[in-house]
Amino acid sequence: MQKYSVFSLIKNAFSNHQNWEVAWKDPTPKSEYDVVIIGGGGHGLATAYYLAKEHNIRNVAIIEKGWIGGGNVGRNTTIIRSNFMYDANARFNEFGMDLWRNLSQELNFNVMFSPRGIINLAHSDAQMNAYARRGNSMRLNGIDAKLLDREEVKKLIPMADFSDEVRFPIFGGLMQPSAGTARHDAVAWGYARQADDMGVDIIQHCEVTGFDIVNGKIKGIRTSRGDIKAKKVGLCVAGSTNILAEKLNMTLPIETHVLQACVSEPVKPLLDGVVTFGAGHFYISQSDKGEMVMGGDLDGYNSYAQRGNLPTIQHVLTGGLALFPFLSRLKMLRTWGGIMDMSMDGSPIIDKTHIEGLYLNCGWCYGGFKSTPVSGWTFAHTIAQDQVHELNSELRLNRFSTGHLLDEKGLGTKTWIG
Amino acid sequence: MLYIKCPYCGLRAQKEFSYGGDATIKRPNINEEVSSEDWDNFVYMRKSPRGKHIELWQHIAGCRQWIKVQRDTATHEIFQTAKVTEEIR
């Protein structure tokens, strides 16, 4: 594989960039693989990459209905963080942070990981207390957390509304300085290019239509491009998990919802980190192109449409305006939607299933992108070793029936409120 | 914007309603032995189909009644609405 560097860039400039190698091939599916990963999003691509790299399993196919990176890995708001309170979530995502820090070098692809910090704002004494508790929990797990008072927040985001008339005055906030953003498409492409180089077949425009299960053991899958035998099959299809679960006669603790995001027109550098509003569901960051990237609530009803409705955008941006009045002067460039696996406790599932050789990676709720590397890493381990890794040992499917929920937000089973 | 026909008030904008989830989930009968699996299914497990979905909405900014709505989860088209005591087929 051609290595990307400043020298290869200069060399290819002489031929008008016409002679770059293709980044990944477009193979026809073979009749049999050791492992088939369904879903060519960030998590599926990362899983295939770590299967090849960490476990030397290279006879692997990724089956993608659309095109790689066309789903949620290209639709999220690129935030990466590990500011969780529960040990299982904190350890899992902090391991992921370590993978992020080295990802551009490892993939030889600039994923533009930018640890610019995230501030969760607090608007009451009670919220400050809750954040102090969460910050302490984070620090006990070795994650950097800083409790900011009002003056410290004002220094960092002076453009927020610090006047006396506001409905939700800023009391302070909890900051994770090592959190940040990355270029989401580059993550998918970087993993795809390396996985392809190690022998993984990336098969696009191929829809899974059924599963071949004999005596409780997976034998293969049926697709729009023919049957494919497989010793092991991994599902990485957050957003469509319930559709495939139906084909498997499984019912899961997941509802599928649409989540919208939007960007403004590009403006000069203004906001250097990620900020979340504590009195409503709104968060904002500024992309390297200058657009304000914003998101918030789910539309709030079961949906598979990758588009939402205006009332939710209005509601989210009302919160945005309460925090940052300057937003009222900005034009909206575009809005879009992605479909979310909303799990019943707000935490993901990476586990084996009751079908031998079938593995499940789903339930990512709002936060799949930040976990892309660690999700792939632990899912690859779970598939290769046929057992969960310590890192995903609490992200089991049976935690709902045993009562070991990871309800980080304590919101219960109304997923559309979370 | 969705427009939902409340069986009591007529066609109203989505903003007047709040969502209540899958209407086909049945609570286990009261005063009867309930297995853990049945509770698990009632509390956590959801089919969440792509296509026609019967769901509960509350006309929170109107008559405050709970209603049933049959809606397509892929196109958002609404086919039928009914009182919560009525069946949608």
C-alpha cells in the first residue's frame, strides 16, 4: 500500500494527482469467509481492522447495504469524550481515548483528532453538585475532569449569555480538557483503507436478506448478491438493528429513533471547544471550516427516516439561543437526520447472542461516534475469542433481565426522552 | 411537522402532542404470577418495526387524552388514529 506522506503528496502533484492508488478495492463476494461483519459504518470497519490487526483473522468481509461511511459515521457531530460517571462506561471510553490519540499515525490517515475540550454547563447549585460527583468519579478512573466556576467559564466562552436577565444563569461547568472532535469521514476511510490492505473484503451495495441458522448455530447469510457462508457473523448496524433482529426472530431492548443535527454558515473562529447547555438538550462546537455544528433532542417518536421535522430543530435552537444569543444572526446552512439505536438504559450492547457464532454490537444511542475505535477493538476481541473482553463485560445483552443496568442518566425506559 | 387527528379535537399539529411509545405492549395482568421473562418483555423489549407502528400519543396541549396512532416509521405517514380504548387493525 502506498503510504500517505508529504512526499507522496508532492510526488503525485507532478502527475496532477491522477495516479493515486485506490484506497480500497471493490471485490465480488467470495462464497465463504471466516467472519462476516454486517454494516460498513465506523464500528464495522473498525471491527474488521482490529480482527485483522489484533487477531490475525483476515478472511473477513464487510457487508454494507449502501456505501461505507454513508450512515451515522457521516452524520454525527464528531464529538469524542469519556466524561462518564459509571466505571464500566468510563473505563470503556477512556480506553477508546487512548486509541483516538494515536489513530492518525496508526491508520496513516489524518483523522484530525483535536482534543479541544468539552464543557458541560451547570445552571443550578444542584447541577454543580452533580457535576462535582461525576468529575470525582471520572478522576478516580484516571480521566481528566475540571470543575469550573462561573468566572472560569466566562473566560473560556465569553460569548455566552452572562447577563442578569437570563432564565438559566450559568453557575459553572464540568470540563474534560482531553475531549474533542475528529473528522468523522476520515475515520471510516482510514479504517477501510487499512482493513482492505490486510485482506478484508469491503462489499458495498449488498443487502442482507436473511440468515442461515442450523441447530442454533450460524452458518452464513443470504444477501442481494448471493449466499455467503460464514463461521462467525457480527452485527454492526446501529440504526437498523431492529430490522435485522426481526429476521433473526429476536426482540431487543432497543427502539429506533431519528436524531437531527444542523450546521450554520461558516464564520471566523469563535468557539474553540465543545459546549453543552445544561438546562435543555443542546450542544455546539465549531468545525475547522467555521460552521457552528449543533444538535440536541431526538424527534421523539420511533422513526427509520433519515430526516426529521422542523419543530425539534426549533426547540433545540431555542435552547441554543438562550445560551448563545449571537446564533440569532447566523443563517442555517443545512440540517439532516440519522437513525439511532436507543437502548433502554442509554448504554450500548457488545455481546454474544443465544445463536452460536452470532455477535451483536448495537444500542449506541446518541454516542456511537466517540466509541468507534474501542467498539471495534472490543467487538473484534469478542468475535475472535468467542468471549467478551473485560472492557465490555458489563455491556451485556442480559443486563436488562438481570437488573445490572448502566443507566448513566437514570432516565428509565422512555428512550425518546433521554 | 406531523399533523395528528385527535379523535376528540380533530386535526392538530404535532407540537400539541407528546409521545408515549409502542401501544401494543401489554402490561402483565395484575394479581397474577408474573415470570421474570414476562416482566423483562413488558419493560424493555421492543419490536420497533420499520413500517406500520401502532403507538400512543397524548394530546398534552389540548384535551390531554391519550390516543392511539398508526403511523409509518419510515415515511412518517399517519394512517389511522383512535381513542385509546378502541382497536386499530
